[in-house]
Amino acid sequence: MIDKIVDRYEEWLRLPVPQVSPDPDFEVRRAAVSEFERIYDLVDETYGVKRPRAVYDWLYRRNPTGTPQCWMVVDKATGKLVSSESRFPWPVVRGREALPAVISGDLVTAPEWQRRGLFKVRTTVRNSHPWHESTVALGTPNAKSIGAMKKNGLGGIIMGPLPRAAMFLKSKPIFTKFGSPRPLAAVTGLLADATWEAWRRFFFQGRARLASREVRRFDTAFDEVTERCMVSGRFWCPHDSEFLNWRYLDHPTKTYVALAIEGDDGPVSYCVVRLEGERALLMEFAAPREPRGVPLAQLFEAVAVARAAGCRQLEFFAPPGWPHWGLFRRAGFIPWRSAVFLSARGHHDPAVSELTSWQVVPGDVDYT
């Protein structure tokens, strides 16, 4: 079994950091837990959107992997927090070896303080922490962040875009798009949808030893499923039952549905689907490659949940080496535009910055 990650926040906070701010007008320091509310306010100010406090507390104070490591840039003249970066402990292993790892988020600078070189001010101090080189640092950069990273010589750690695909769940719009008259498209769509549902029922009738159920809480029986189905020779993110419950079932605002396929001795696979309006995103898909009926059954159930919720499409993204890409394509997923990037560095291993070294799922990228 993979060792459970221990929260080392207090140790991180105590270790001496040799570098000081290169700009005498600003102080760079680590945030105490009591200062997290200041970071919440700065993130809201920067994005112009007020994130619910329940979401902040879920992310910053309830993460079972540990307390976030937050770096603050303070204007000395006013004492105002002007820039910050939060690094959330994240489960990462190489093979079966647990590694110290974080995923970067809420990297913000107050609007009136932007373009003042605070990125370099903050990272100069942050990078002098004794753990910097030995910690795997993941990121999910957007277009603006990618530009800033390239400008600061970090283009080599950017990976992607990750392949993305979508299955369209309502047939009528597809037939209409490809030129069928609306009445004909409606009839053809209904027939296609009914055929799909009949195929699903027939599939399960022929496999009486497989049963599907909704997961209300993950228990430790799923830990073995995760390790058996998701283990990779390079880098991957093991989501144990405590993490899965926190990440999805305890989220204060978003809607997730967890599903499992069970055999005679308990769960053999599981998935998690996020339902958001007309779009659904497959966040987790832990299924063995063999027997092939298990991953297909799990995919059937994910599609069924999204269809029942009225979603028009079910999306998924993962690195090119994702083991079930072939199954997804045969099931009807088609390539979809992607702006999903990953960045990674650290642990003295150059392979950490190669996309072929990673197995991640949307739950590791779209995590807020």
C-alpha cells in the first residue's frame, strides 16, 4: 500500500528561508492559518467575483492532504496584502513511492499592483525555501499564466494541451447540425437515444455478476480499486477514500455523482461525474483494463447519469497515455477543443516535466 501523506505545514512554516525580498518596498513571507481570510479577500478583489466562504474553507482548511503553503507579498508602506500564491498539498507518487507535492492555485496580484514585477519578487523568496527543489510542484496554468511563465523562463515545464474529448448525449441536435430536416432529426434522434438505452440494459442483463450503484460515501474498499486501476510507472495522483469524499461528496456548492461497479467481492471500479447545466465532466474513472466489460459498464453508467440530468455532452481530458482512450473513442467520444495545460517541476527528476510521465484526471486539474 502507498503511505498516507502527513501534513507538514508547521515544519514548512518554521524552516528558515535564506532569501529576502529583492525589492525593499515589499515583504515576502509565509501566511499563518489565521491570515487565510486576507488571501480570500485578495482573490475576490483580483477576480472581481466573490467566491463563497464555504468553498474557501473547504479548500484551505478541510483538505485531508494537508494545510496549504501560502506565500504573501505585503506592501511595507501600507501593510496591504498585494499578491499571494497558495500551494495545496496534493497526493503524488512515482510508481508506489509517495512524494512531497503541492498544486498551485489562487495565484493573484491586486489589480492596481500588477505589472510591478511582483511575480519575481515572490518567487525569488519562495524558491529559496529548503523544500523547493525536493517538492513536486504542479500547476494548471491558464493562457495568462502561461504567458507570464514563458516570460520568466519557465516555458519548459508547461505541458499540453491535454487531449480532450466529448460524447454528445442528445442525438437530435447532432442530426440537425449535419443537415437533417428538423422533423426527421427529431425522429432519428429519439430512435438513436432509445437504441442506446436498450443496449445499456441488454449489456447488464448479460452480466448478472456486475451491478451498478451510486456511492454515497467512499470507504477503504475503494482504496484498493484506486491503487490497482490507477497505478502508473511514473507519476500519478492516488485519491484515497478520504480524499474522494472531501474532493467530491463534501464540496459545498458543486454537484457530483459517484458511481461504482460491484462484483461478488465488492467494488471493482468507480467514476465521478460533475453535473453543471448542460455539460457534464467525467472527473474520475478508475477501472481495470481487464476484464473489458468492467470499464465499459462503468462508462455506460457515467453516460446514463449525465443523460438523466439533461446534459447535452459528457467531457473528459487526460494525457495521451491514458489507458482507456481507446475505449472512450469506440464508445463515441470525439476529439474536442482543449485549452487544458499542466505544469510540473521538482524532485530532481527532469521526467516530471514531460506529459508522457503523468497520469492525471480532471479531478487533479479542475479542482476548485
